[in-house]
Amino acid sequence: MTRLLLLLALAVALPLRAEKADRDKPTQVEANRMSADDMRRLNVFEGNVVLTKGTMSLRADRLVVRQDADGFQLATATGRPVRFKQRQDPKPGEKEGIWLEGEALRIEFDDRNQKIELFERARVNRGCDEVAGDYIFVDQRSDFYEVSSGKDPAVKGRVKAIIQPKPAAEALAKPGCK
């Protein structure tokens, strides 16, 4: 029951709804090197990779992007760590969207299924709320996510959550909030 309550609290604290306007923005990638294999629909960016799309930015050491037959992208970013930041659409009662920030040693993005997986030393912040663990799974369609000490549920370990009191406007007004 305690785990269920924690998951419900986290679901309210960290909804992952990117700004809708970002979907229509072009994706821009800068890196030290790039290789493209059109036959395999594969692009590899290496060295100080910076990806921007609307309010979303991602920094990594390496980014591998594969495109399926329908044009959806699967991307794997690795780094020490990979970092991303994106403004979220405002929730009811918010004047503007809150920034979502995260980092991990590896992040996998599934465009078709709108899922994100963060591996190893994973952390996600939304305003002043934070979750951390070795594995974070995010389903953007349903605003569901799970934090664990590893992808294998049999692995026992600890996760960390800091959830500020609401309303969100008061939590964001506290010093040190992003």
C-alpha cells in the first residue's frame, strides 16, 4: 500500500507533458562527428552532441538515432552524464509550464511509443520535485513512470523522491527551485 501511495504521489508530482508547440519545431543536432547509413536508417553523432527542438535540449557524448519504416525514431544517448531539459505545458493553476530536467549515463527515447528510459545514476526534476534511482521508466502517453534501483525488478535497492508541498506555485517560489 505504501508503494502504491508513493507512485500516486509521484505521478501527480512529475507529469511529463512536453510543450505541444515543441512537436512542430525542427530538430537541430550539432556534434564533432556524424556518420549516416541511409540503407540502415541510422545516424550516429559523436563528441559534444547538442540536440535542440523547441524548448527541449539534450547534451550527450554520443547519440545514435534509428528510424523505423514508418518514420518513427528510436534514439540512444550516452554520456557522463547525458542531460536534458524541456519546458512542460502548464497544469491547471500554473501561469507557465515548469521545466523538466533529467540526467543519466544512458537515455533511450522511443518516439513511436512515447517512452523514455534512463539508465544508471538516473535523476529527474520537475520544479522542486525530484526522483532518483538507477533506472527510471517514463510513459509520456499516460504520465506513468517508475523508479527503481535497476531495470530488473528482482534487484533490491533504494530510490529517492523529494516531493514538495503543493500548490505548485508556492513550491516553485522557494529558493533553489528551477
